[in-house]
Amino acid sequence: MKILLCTLGLIGLLATVLPSVLVCSGTIEPGTHKTIMLIGMILWFVTAPFFMKRKKSV
């Protein structure tokens, strides 16, 4: 389960960074850019807390 959450989190993180590069290169339109970044942001913020938890020291 943790591997799945890490993978989804990284996909979400990439979906927030990569579209900006693609818009600058003219590969995608700004509207598509906003949609991909919104989905990536939601995916990142939903999955990140599960695999970034601190372990409690005894």
C-alpha cells in the first residue's frame, strides 16, 4: 500500500512540474496546463501525508 501511495504521490508531483515545461515549449495549451496541474496538486496533497509521516521515537 505504501509503494502505491509513493508512486501516486510522485506522479502527482510530476504533474505539477512537467506541464509548465510543456507550455513553455508550446506542446500543450494553457487550459490543459491548468487542468493537469490541478489534478496533480490534488493527487499530491491527498497522498503525501500518508508516506511522509514521521515515526514516533520511543
